[in-house]
Amino acid sequence: MPGKNLFRKPFDEGTIVKLNVFGDYLKEWLPVFVSRKDIIWPTIQIFDFFAGQGKDKNNVNGSPLIALEIVKSLEHFIKEKKIKVVLHFNELDNENYNFLLESLSGIEGEFVVKTYQEDFSKLFFSLYDSMKTSANFLFLDQNGIKQITKEVFDKIISLKQTDFLFYISSSYFKRFASTPEFQRYFLLDPAQVQQMNYYHIHRNVLQHYKSLIPSNKIYYLAPFSIKKGPNIYGLIFGTNHTLGIEKFLTIAWKNDKVRGEANYDIDSENIDIKTPSLFEEYNKPNKRQIFEQNLTDDILNRKLGDKHSVYLHALNEGFLFKDANIVLNRLKANNKVKFDFSTITGGLHKDRDNGKITTL
């Protein structure tokens, strides 16, 4: 399944969306480690395993230069706190690799840049031990679907302080589900794959990776679907920390104010938030209605009985604290529940107080 070389022409709209999400998250991720009063991780590593040429035809920065810009913006913290920051850029294609070296030439600062021209799997496993003792961000911008195997996925989610973002050609699931090569990497029923809604295909890809998480492990995944021409691609974000998933979802909702998960009308609802319907029931997207109703039912049925569980439920459903607060405040205003805590916007990551909810 060969990938198309995107770097011999200007980045298209879908690629710009992908790079914006990547850059926005890295801007949120890196300060958590370098601007702390007490440094926990003295070594920070950023891995871009499919780095490409570094720029497009019009010198628009790709992921390697975006990462370097963000690191350089925080150099005063890195220097002051004596943090070791290492950026790893890998590109297997010879022409792309030479352009990458040219893009990186002359860039210096309070960081280390390492470049590679190796097969992803070989390089990933050779660098894996170094990830065990550092805070890591992994960007895996593959052309296709086959690189993020169950073995690689298991290794990544077992790391202590590691967030990842990988890009996958979700359309391939529908196009190649019955081929032997696909079946080698994904044990999915081709008949079921063919029945999937094409626009929802990336949601199904997410469910595949969720199924690989051990039942006794807490881990958060979130998708962002990207339509480029007739094809569906997508980002999958992963983290073991509530702060990480909250930050990613905030960025996703910034890019998709209706559903927080795509650069197109993923549910074919034709909702225009600038021109709402005259009828209230048509002003909310189906996804939000389902979330609010399910959360309401779970609170009233006492499946969710405290602040912590309500906010975790919201994050797992792809929503933010403020979205859960809408439901909590509505229930309280209607005298359905009472609780002795203020609704919060970010305290979950530090505050483990139950904040019990009592149904009336």
C-alpha cells in the first residue's frame, strides 16, 4: 500500500488541519514539563518517525520545523532548569531525507536534534529503552495503516509519561479489509468493515485500538477525522493522563465547534452554528444530544455518583468539563440532584475529592 508523496506540492487543507492539531497540542504538552517549578522529568524526547522533507513546496513548515519552533520558544526554561530535550526526526525516503537535512541545517539551540533514515519498526524498537526514562511525545505520520501494529501499540501505552498522535489512512480499512496484507495487521471481519458508514470509518478505527487496551488499564484515546478529497484519514491521540486528553479535546473542539472530531460534517447533519434553526430541537448535533441524555440517565440511575466519575465519563465520550457542567447545572436547577461542590473546569487532574451527587 504505497503512500503518496505530499511534499512535492503545497500542503492541502487536510494536511494543514493535521499539522495545526499537531502544533497546537505540542504547544500545550511541552510547557507542562519545562515550566514546572519542580522538574520531574529531566529528559524530554519528541519523536517524529515519518518526518518528510520538513517543508512543503511553498516553504510552509511541516512537523519537524513546527516542533523546533515550539521548543525554541521555551528555551529559557530549558536552559534555566537544565533540561535535556532531544528531537528525533526519521525519514526513510532518500530524496525526502536529503531535503529534511537541508531544512534543518543551521538550526541550533538548547536542544539536541538527531536524524535517521531507517525503517520505522527497526528504529522504534532500537529507541524504545530510552523512552522508559523520559517524558515523550510520539508523532507517527504514516502513509497507510500497517505501521501501528498491536505490538507497537502495546509498547507505547505501557510507557509511563508518553502521549502520542498518529495519523492513519482510515479509508484503507474499507478498501483493503479483505486483502491478506490487511488481515496480517488487523483481525477484523471484512464483511463488518464493508457495512461501516464511510464517513464514520475513523470512529471504527478508534474502536479497534480501544479494543487493544487491557481491561485493567486506564488509558484515554480520542479521534479527529480528516477528509481529503474522497478519502477519509484521521488522527488518533493517546495518553494515560486526564490532563492530556482534556488538552487534546480542547484543541479538537477548537477545530470542530459542532462535534469536536472532524474537519467535515461527519454525521451529515448540515448544522450551521452561525444560523441556528428556529426550533430548539434542531439546534444541537445528535452527538451532543446523545451525550447529554446518557449522562443525565447515568446520574439519575446512580451509575455516576460523584464529581470525579462524571468528568471522566465526559472525557471518555469526547466532551469537556464544561459540557458535563451543563448537565449537572440543569439537573440541579430542576431539583433532580443536589451536590455540595462547585462545577469545575480543570481541577480533576489534582482534586480527587468525590464531591458526591445525591439524586432527589
